[in-house]
Amino acid sequence: MSEKPKQQLFTTRLGVIAATVGSAVGLGNIWRFPYEAGVHGGGAFLVIYILFIFLLGVPVLCAEFALGRSTHMNVLGCFRQLKPRQPFWKIVGIIGVASGVMILSFYSVIAGWTLEYFFVALRGDVTGHTTAELHSMFSEFTTGWRPVMWTVLFLLVNYCVIVRGVQKGVEKAANILTPALMVLLAVFCINSLTMSGAADGLAFLFKPDFSQITPAVVIGAMGQAFFSLSLGLGCMLTYASYFPDETPLVRSAAVTVVLDILTALMAGMLIFPVVFTYGFSPQEGPTLVFEVLPAIFTQISGGALWAPLFFFMLFLASLTSTISMSEIGIAWLTQDRGVSRGKACAVIIAIAMVCGVACALSFSYWAGMSLPGIGEINIFNIFDYTSSNILLPLGGMLISIFAGWMLDRNVLRRELTTPVTAFAVLAPAIVFLLRYVCPVMILVIFVANL
Ligand code: PFF
């Protein structure tokens, strides 16, 4: 089944891991996880989220890896090559390209916030404020025009990296960055644990109150599991199409998952002690982390120096994720539609810019906007909710059905066990989860939510 790769591949084993971890680890862990956990009751959310990571995330990640590496094709081409007479599977690719651009749009808004905070921190203006001041500082910023500027600027930076191609842009950017960010997070985490609200913060995050579990919590946790691992939209499939054939898939998946969970946990352990020490509300939503982080730097010794470094790393971590979501559409346009890489990048970024500006405006001039017959609409929330909680799990369900039922079982097994590593023993369990657990579980959760 494996045909000769028609395209550039990641050059080193470190490059493969750095790129996939770089895609997985990002604002999803540090910004989205704490805010989702905060809104959805803390511990109960965490338990279900981790359960979903293992029951749905690991198998779907392995499936995307297997599909991508075996075909060395983009998310539409891959299904066309494997099942040329079943055009239905095109739908996975369409969902993937569309949700990639959608996520890129709202993600760039948050990445833009990190840029603003980086420059504010450089001026030394992030530290030394009261909770009320931090709150008003942030809302003043988000209700103005600057987030629009930063969104556009961030997307331009993203363009400059992706246009250089996979090896030069993606691999290099990711190599040093992810480990450095994790070290920094660990240091800040230790600091948070010395705060007076640490016990309350940790109890909120780690002591599950199962009476809090509602359908909204379950679907939120499922969405977060997919979002955090960049799954369900063919992002990992696209990256796996750049894997050399000797990449061990299950082991690479295991490394990615472990580092991804670890980063989210560290972010939680960093944020919630501060939330309870300074009297923030954990239910604040998307703005939570940006109000809380400055409080950390006020408290930490040398905080004024750490702050710009942290926001810069956050910006870079966002970049390695947005590079990967842009690549889904770019790979399709260049391989299937014969568009040049430069043009493909320009098209994807241009669409994301229009949508991204709309998302940025939904915190300011378009806040509280309503449409006749529909009621209040917030474009940012619609983009975030629809992509993460609906499109990604739907894509994940289709991918698991395809890998579990449509693909020859021996082919799937062979992909998962070549080359052989100790992780190969997991292959039968992964195949089982893909066939029987993932599709059913996702379907049940969807139906229960209706
Ligand atoms: N996994 C990324 C994060 O946690 O920040 C977000 C993401 C990247 C989602 C790539 C989807 C994607 F295709």
C-alpha cells in the first residue's frame, strides 16, 4: 500500500516528535484547558477529559498517523487513494480543511493577545496591579481595536513561517520551543504551589465532584480532548504524511499524549492556585488566563523579567500549533489542486484573516450582537464551540469508523506495529477501541446532547 513519498518529509526523529508535540501543545493546554475546566466544575471535567484522551484520543491519533504515513497524502487525497470508489469519505477531508481554517481564525485572536501581553510585559507594565486593575486593563484592551491588529499581525507571522515549507519552517520552530516552554511552566507551577490559595486551587482541579457532571461537561471534555491533541480534522494525518516510513507510530502517539496531558495539568496547577489566592472566578471563560497570569508575575520574584519571556513562549507555542492547522488546507491545495505553496498559504491566511477579525470584534464592537430570529450571536464562541465540540468529534468518529471498519485490519495492524517497538503490544487494544468504542461513544454523546 505504501507508495513512494511524493513530498518532503521530516528529516529527523526529533523533528517528527517536535512537530507533533508542537502541534498538540499550545493555547489549547495553557489557555483553553484552564478556562474549560473552570467553567465546567474543575475535577469532574478533568477526570472525563483524561478518560476521553485515552479512550478516544489515543486510538484516533494512531489512526490518523497510520492513514497519513501509509499514503503520504493530504486529508482528502488519503481517503481517495484508499477507497477510490467511495467518494463519501471526502467528507472527512472537507470537515478537516474547514475546521482547520475555523480554528486558525479564533486561535489567532488569542495568540494575538499573547503578543499584546508580551509587549506590555516588556514595558514592565504587567506586574504590580490589583485584581480589579488587571480586570479592567484586560477588558479595556479586548474592547478596543488592538486585538484586531494583533490578529492580523499574528496571521502574517504565521504566513511567513508556513510559506518556507515543512522542514525549514515547522520543524525548526518546534525543535527547541516545546521543551523550553515546559521547563518554564514547571518553574511557575512550583511558585503557584506556595501560594495561600494553593490547596483550594488544587482541590478544585483534582477533587472531582461527580454531581457536577452534565451533558455540557461531557461534550466540553470530549471537545477539549480532540482540540488539545489536534485530532479529528486531519491535522495529525497531514503531519504523519510527512513522517519517514521508519517512524514508530504508537510510540510517537504515546509521547505526544503524555506531554500534552502534562502541559495541561501544569497549566491548571499554575492557574487555579492563583485564581483562589486572588479571588478570581474560575468560571470567567476565555479571558481567565490573561487576567490571572499577570497576578502570578506580580507575586513571583523577578516577575517583571519572567513575564515577557513567558508570553513570548506562549506566542511561539501558538505558532507551532497554527502552523499545523494551516498545513491541512495547504497540503490539500498544493497536492490535489496543483496550487503553488505560496498561493496556497496566501489563500488560507486570507480566509483566516477575514474570519479572525470577525472573531476579534466579537469581544468589542460586535459584542452582544444579535440577529433577528436567532438572538444574540458571538462569532468567537460559535467558531470555538462548533469546531471543537461538534466538527472535531464528528471527524474523529468518521476516522475511527474508516480505520476500524473500512481499512483492511491487517493493514492497520501492520502500520501500527512497523517498525516494532515495545509499544506495538498496544496495537490490538487500539484496533478494538477504533472499531467498537470510539464510534459508539462519540455517537452516544452527540445523541445525549440533542
Ligand atoms: N492542539 C492545539 C492546542 O492544544 O493548542 C490546537 C490545535 C492545533 C487544534 C491544530 C487543531 C489543530 F489542527
